[in-house]
Amino acid sequence: MASSVYLETSVISYYTARPSRDIVTAARQTLTQEWWEDARQRFDLYVSVLVVEEAKAGGAEAAQRRLAAISRLPILEINDAAEELGKRLMGEGAIPSAEDALHISLATVHGMDFLLTWNFRHINNVEMKARIRTVIDAVGFECPVICSPEELGGVEL
């Protein structure tokens, strides 16, 4: 059985964006594109209603590329448990952004093994991950492994 991966919107954006002139962003785009090609064979990939809505934002051409990339992926629905966990993550100071809290709670309540993101500011950093895990553990859920495509590159479960 393949591991499940929740794709947060930043991953789709890096995958579909035009090549950046910024060296760090360009490297992340390349890593994401390489990961994506390999991941479809190794993992069960998921997005959520929130990812679809975020993917629609911005320029029409870029939005179309993002939506095309995720068009065949299963979509996780927002439910009461996800909304409650998202509120708790924010209420306890684990996450400052409602959207980021909802990404985490959706991946958690739907039992994803991994949450993949390039959002190092609010999701994938050591301090945030510790706070997130504390809140999720306290309510009895299992926290998905939060990581970037680079970090998940060599994982075979």
C-alpha cells in the first residue's frame, strides 16, 4: 500500500510555475518537478477543496496550469473535524494563518501520511512543527509528517 501525500498549494505552484530567475526558487521548482514525476508512481497524492480554491487564484494562465496538474487527484472535503482542529491550531498559537491551519487539519483528519509544502514560514519549520504536533497529539489524532519535496525525495515505505 502506497503512502498518502497531501499536496499543499505551494507544491503545485512550484511544479507549474514558469522558471524563476531566483536561484533558490528555481532549484525548488526543479526539485518539485522531479519529485512530481517520481511521486505519481510511489505515492497516493491528494489535494483538498482549499487547494483547488487557492489554485484558482492569480493569473488565468497560471491558474489553468495549476488546475490541470491536480485535475485527476482525489479531493479531500472540509468537514467539521477539520474545521475544529484548524480553529484549535490557531487558538493555541500553533499556526497564525487560518488557511495554513486548515491545510494541516485536513491532512490530519483525513489520515494522510505526509503533508508536502514549501511553506517554511508557517508550516514546515522546526518551531511550528513542534507546536503543530503538540496540538494534534492532544486531541488524539496522528500528525502527518510535514516536509518539502526535497525531504520526501528518498522516502520509500
